[in-house]
Amino acid sequence: MTVAIHEPRDVAPIGALIAITINGEARRVAGGITIAALVAEIGLNPKKVAVERNLEIVPRSTLADVMLCEGESLEIIHIVGGG
């Protein structure tokens, strides 16, 4: 398993739009948004997703701490329980 190493990056001003890719689809989101906030914004529960950011797994415990930057690529997998 690969764990994300967070390198310092320039974060866009809050409210400015940035371009990112989510599951292969281009999207513009507000600068300063965290992965957890983005996941919630698209209607998913941050506790029930796995996220890969720029080809590295992001630990679920850090989703609320990781701010997105221009040009980043996310793969978000929604975990569904069954019975």
C-alpha cells in the first residue's frame, strides 16, 4: 500500500476556482477545499470512501486536513456495505 506524502504546494485563495480531475473527469472546484469537503459536496460520506490523490492513497484520517491544489487528480471509490 502506498501512503500519500504531502509536499508543500501553493494553495489557491479560498473561493478562487481551481481545475482538478475526479475519476478521469475534469472539474472546477473552490480553492481551499479539503478532500473531505469535496467528497461531502458530491454527496458521499467521507467515512465511506477511499481516495487516491496523484497516484497515492490518502489515509482516511487525513481527508479533512488535505487541501486540494490546481491540477491535482483524484480517484474516489465509494464503499458500499451489503448483507
